[in-house]
Amino acid sequence: MKKSFIILGVIFSFITSTFCTKDFIEGIDYIVDFHEKSPEMAATLHINFVKIATEPKDAEKIVKQKLKIYSSKAIRTERKETHYKNIIGSAWKPSIAGSGNLVKIKFTKDLAAYVWLDKTKSIVPFPDYVSFLKKEQKESRKKLCPQQLFS
């Protein structure tokens, strides 16, 4: 009798640990939705979870992983000038109401997206991306000579 409880306990703990450490499978647990609208705009990468609830840290891990993968697939313009292609990645889950609408998963209180910056080859939080764009804009304005500013 005591051995059967021990065996059942071991089997139960094995099953629960297997279930808890489940890896999400693309195509079954989530779908990747990647869009490039124009060469000037950043591409978007949405991870849409299907019928399952996920922890924000797991969704964050998958978004970062897919950003690294899709960074090599982003189109770049082909001129003598170098144009960088950035990718904005976020995760989405089905709404509680079951209406078919998706709700963005927040990784932390103020963070719901990460961005692959092709210029630096790194993944940054979205607020840092906005700061980066502002800095780039200021630098490009400084490069313009005063005559170009008024023409």
C-alpha cells in the first residue's frame, strides 16, 4: 500500500513537472504574424496565442526569440545609402469575452513591445526605440546645412 502511494506520487510529480515546463509550439499554441508595409516603415511581428493563457515572461521570451529570427528576413532598400529595417514585436492573446478580438500582452507595467534595431543589431524595449528615433532625428537635422532647412 505504501509503495503504491509512493509510485503514484512520483508519477503525479513527473506529469505536473512535464506540464509546467511545456514549450510553446508555433502553429499550435501561437501563430506568428509578420508584416512589412514599406521600406521606410518598421516591420511588425505579432505573436498571437491561440486558446491558451500564457505568462508575460514566456510571451516576452518568444517575442525576443522570433525578433532575432525574423531580423534576417527584413527587406532593406538597395541604394548607395544604407537604410536600416527595424522590427516591432508584440504578443497578443484572445480576449476574455471570447469575441475573437485579441488583447496585447503587457510584459511589465509600461512595456508591451520590443524592437529589433538593425543599426545596432540589438533588441530594445519600445520606449528606448522611441528615444533612439528622436536622437536619430536630431542628428539628421544637425547634418542639414542652414540653407536646406529654409528651402
